[in-house]
Amino acid sequence: MKASTLAVQRFVYRSMKSQVLVLGIGNVLNTDEGVGVHAVRKLKQAFGEVKGVEIQDGGTLGLSLLPLIEEATHLLLLDAVDVGQPPGALVELEKKEIPYRGAMKLSQHQVTFQEVLGLALIRNKLPEYLHLIGIQPASLAIGVDLSPEVQAVLPEMLKRATRVLSAWGFKLPAAGDL
């Protein structure tokens, strides 16, 4: 079989199957900025491997995450988000509500995760299903522990994540304490 035929078959196969990505974003060295990474670690611990669902620590990989995002049909983002709410406030945004450009950069060479989503949109490869669950950070200081305000609502973030996955049709095994 020709290599081009194999490539087409792989494309058709990948196009037909649902690819769900749960992506935790953030820097665990900046207290609450790392809440998304802490969340996916807890999800992996609670559920282990879930058929059809990839749970990934996206950390601070930025543009390197573009191929993963573009291959997903469903993308659930867990992250710290600054929406001007009190520390620990939970926010959920659907695909149409998510801004695809960041407002502030520390450097013109920096690519924000919002811009990574924007690039996927421009390339017409943004996942059909996209949902963000975020927590308003209390602190972005250097440190590896979450603030008490964010730590207190982390279980609710995880429960909401499981609800989104269930709404998308994915059965999750029984979990211990989230």
C-alpha cells in the first residue's frame, strides 16, 4: 500500500473518532497560576485512564500544545483566569465566550494560551466542543502551593469538569474524593 494511501486512511480514521482532551494549563511555580495542572493531576489520580479521554498537563507549553488542540474534537480547559472576581470565584465559558487574544503580555515574544486558541481558530482547527473552567487566582507569587481560597474551590472545579465530560457522553469510573 502506498504511503499516501496510508496517510489518507489515518486521516479518515482520526476524523471519524472522537478525541477528547482535558488540558490543565498553568505554572505550578506561581501558586494559583498552576491550578489547572493541579486539577488534571487530581483527575488522573481519581480516574486513572479513561477510554476516549486524554487528560494532559499542559503546564506552560504554549504553542507546543497547538497540535494536541487541533486534533481534539472536544477540549476541556482547566486554568486560572483573571476575570476581576473575588479570589476563588469559579467561571465557566463556552467556545463562543472565550476571548482568543490576551490583553497583556510581559514581552512581545510571548505567546499567550488565548493566542494559541486563536491560531487554531484561524487555521479552522479549533475543536467543535470547547469548554473552559477557571478559578480567579488569589496569588501569583512564587510558590508551589495553592492559596487557601483556590484550594477550597478546587473540588468544585473537578466536579464541574466531570459534569462537562458526562454531558459530552463520557462515562467516568467512580472516583474517590475529588
